[in-house]
Amino acid sequence: MFDPSRNPRQNHFLRELPQEQWERWQSQLGYVDMRLGQVLYEPGSTLAHVYFPTTTIVSLLYVMKNGESAEIAVVGNEGVVGVPIFMGGGSTSSRALVQSAGGAYRLSAEVMKQEFDRAGPVLHLFLRHTQALMTQMVQTAACNKHHSLHQQLCRWLLLSLYRLQGTEMLMTQKLIAHMPGVSEDVATAGALQLQDAGLIDYKDGRIRVRDRIAPEKRSCECYAVVKEEYDRLLPLRLAA
């Protein structure tokens, strides 16, 4: 049976690469399994690879000095994890944590920097992705400040569904709590409220969305703002 996670062009960023760049990268991409809760990098660490998710979702978290953290963005099959590499920083102030287990492809930081320095079409693709990611970060900050936990959870569900093939996610209470930066008990209570409202089935950390339309009706405007920006900057075309 065909496994979409083993097709690198299941990742929309890699799908958009011009043929010349794709042929140059193809042999240097390595497949990796992403485990639930796996940390790809910590704040201050030097990044050795960039990751192109296919069937996994990675959460970018801002970590406080006391160890508490809150999600600032998610990256899935639409993009790339490791933006600081091609922005020139080399290290990052965030933690990258696997939110939903699956597959991804990785490329060495050195190859990525060489491609970026060529200032060709890949450069513009990276810049568009970075702008979309920045929009998500800004909107997430505004949402966490001004909207209810119920609306934030709906936005989080929608952002996850946007990056998944199915309607089911395996999540721990701790990972759910990272999203709005609340305690595990508060996050679990919020998830149970979504279940009572008929939006999801939630048991033993496994979330199944009953209806993709229902969260959109209950969410704030933040999901639509982010999705429209991704659709504008990174329009999806059919794979070659």
C-alpha cells in the first residue's frame, strides 16, 4: 500500500520546488519518523537540519525561564521547520515539538544555506513561507490575548485539520495545554467542553473531529486570517 509519508512531495513546499532545484535536492533528502512529543530542537541550539513534514505536525513553542511554554505556531505539510537557518540566525529562541506523530523529510543546514545564497526561486519561496508563518505567530498572540479558550481550541483544531489528511489526532493532555499556555487540567476541561458540544470525540488523548465545519462556526476570525494568508502566499498546485 502506498504510504504518503514516504513521498517527499506530499510536503507542499517541496512540491513547489522548480524541477532544477528538486533534482538537486532529491538525493539529499532523508526520511525521518516523528514521534509524538519528540523535541527537534531547543531554544538556543544550533540547527543542523531543516524539516519538511509530510504527515506530522510540529508545534513551535516559546519557553519561559520558569519552564512554562505556549504555542506560537504550527507547521505541517504546508511548510518547513527551521526558518532561522535560512534567515541567517543559525539558532532559535523557540522549541520545536512534534504535536502529531507522522513522517517528515530533512535536509542538512549546509545544503539549505547554499541554496538560499543562490538567490534563485527557492529564496522567494522561503520568504513567502516566512511571511505566512509570521502572520500565524502574530494572529496566535492576538487570539491568546483577546479570545476565549473555547475559540482558541477551535482555531487550534482547524489549523491542525488544515495540515492532516484525516480527522483524528493523538494528543496528550500536556501537549494540548501547550497550545493556549494553560494548565493541563484547564486544557482537558476545554477539550471535554468541545466534546459536550458535539465537535469532537476525546478519549485517552485521542481526538477525532466529528465535523470539520462545526469548529469554523465557533472559532474566532483568527483561523480564517491565517488560512487566507497561507493560501495567498503558498497556493497549492497539483504534484507533477
